[in-house]
Amino acid sequence: MIFVFGVLLVISFMREKDKILNKKVNFLVFLFLSFIGIMLGIIHQIYPYVPSMASVLEKYIK
């Protein structure tokens, strides 16, 4: 699944590169969100039974 995300990431960058590279902020946000997505995918590959972010937030909000 992480490979699919990587391919979609490259495709989305190629399609929207003018918007992404137009401003430095857009590029930094794209890199930040891509890094978060890749790290979450790696964590899921290493330990697939980790609780989801929604369940962790639900536990702390209650």
C-alpha cells in the first residue's frame, strides 16, 4: 500500500508542480504532508496492529 501512495504522490506532484513550485509555502506543505504520510505507512508496515490516530484521540478526549 505504501508503494501505491508513493506512486500517487509522484503523479500528483507531476500534475500540480506549477502550483506546488509557485510558492515556497506550498512546496513546504507538500513535503511535510508527504513525509507524514510516508512515515505513517512505514509505521503501519512495521507494526500493523498499532491503534489508529482516531482511536488514540478518542481515548484522550474522553
